[in-house]
Amino acid sequence: MIQVVTALALLVLAGAVVLLFAMLGELASRVPPPDGGRPDQTLVPLDEALVGNVPDTWPGSLAHLSSASEGVLVVLSTVCQSCRRIAGQLTPELGVGDGRPFAILISSPGRDRGEDFAQQHALGRFPYFVDENGDWVTRAFGVLSSPSALLLREGRLEAALQFRDLTALRAATNGQMTRRS
């Protein structure tokens, strides 16, 4: 009887160790690189995005994207560490869209939290919209991920990309929209 109990205890312990290592691996994948490290340059197309979709309505601060020949909507979240880093990379000189109109959508569980995020990262310099629970961007474009960039042509979603570094996004999308003309 003692051997059965010991065997079960060892089995449970082994399972717990495996689970612990899996959790540590997941956590490590979410930690940004150490100072001086190169940020992840990967851009991943968002399969769930409704490419080709045009929203029926646009929030006022994003309305300029509905008629722009080319535009970029950057989707950030108040609960995303990468989003905080990217918000800190935004400057009026650099912007996002390489001369294309752009705006920022802040997905947040509440308006106050989204406004605090915008203020904390000085995003008021840019057109932005606080999208409570990501309802509008999910309904309009099927996007559930952040940080992501939505490449638009006259309000129509041309591509949706998840990214971790603003410089990588700029480099990868430089000229991407004009090539599709």
C-alpha cells in the first residue's frame, strides 16, 4: 500500500514539474529582450482578420482613415507589455505610416484606463480612439491581437500584422501599400 501511495505521489510531483517548466517557457517567451538586446523583428499576418472588410461606421478620431488612399491603424492594448514599449517608441517625427495617415486604437477594459494609457505615453499627439474591450476593432476588422497594425486603403483592410517592434513594422511596410496599386 505504501508503494502505491509513493508511486502516485511521485507521479503527481513529476506532472507538477513538467507543468512548471511549461509555464516558465511561456513566461520566458513574453519577456522583452534585456537592455541592449534586439527586439523581435518578426511580423505575423493575423489569420483571423477580415481582410477586404470596410466598416459601416468609424469613430470620429479614426474617420480620416476611412477615406485615406493609404493608412495605418495601430492597435495597442492597456494590458500588453509590448504595447507599452511600442507606445513609447512613437514620436511625431517618426510616426508610423511613413507619411501615410495613421491613428492609434487603444483596446481597454474601460475608457478611464484607456485614457490613462494615452496620457501616460503622450499619445494625445496623435489621433487615437479608446475602444472599450476592443469591441469596434473586433466587429469592424475581426482583430483580436495586439500590438497589431492594420494597413488600410480607402477604409478597406488590406492586411493585418502582429508586430513587436515599431522599427520592424516601418521597415516591412515601407512601400508595401504602394506596390499593391
